[in-house]
Amino acid sequence: MPTEPLSQKEIEDRLRELPGWSVENDRLTRAYRLGDHFAATALVVHVARIQQEMNHHSDLTLGYDSVALSVHTHSAGGALTEKDFELAERVERIAPGHGAR
């Protein structure tokens, strides 16, 4: 069953629940700063595990002390869906444990 795109109002409502996240170029995005490269790499590995469990993958960018995510749902024509926000919420729950800000 395909995932349905969210309406603009639904997206705006969900964004209010996710400080630091925004919509850029029709993708849900967030960048984190971490203490060093090892912490950033550990966060990427943890996010990759969550994505594998969900079978929903974002673009991940690893910098020296930063991690950026960008996601949308390919099966919904590149629109934002509940699955994108679920991924963002799960990342938000684990990011502080890595020292992300």
C-alpha cells in the first residue's frame, strides 16, 4: 500500500513538533553539530540502523563534526509523508545521546 503525501497544513503542524527541522526543496531536513568526528560518525551509524529497521532511508552527509539529513518518500512521488516524520522523530530521540545539538 503506498504512503499518502501529507497536506501542507499537516506538514506545518508536524514541523512545530520538531524544532530544528525544516522543509527545503520538498525535503525534510536537519543538521546537527557534534563534539568531534567520532561522535558524528557514531550518530551516522545509529541513524543508518534506524533507517534499515524502517526500510526508509534519508540522504546522510557526514562532516568533521556535523551530520545532515534530508528525506522524502520516493514511493509518494518525492512528497513528504508520515514515514518521513517518524524517521525524524526517531533521530531526534537518539541524537542527544551522541552529544548532538
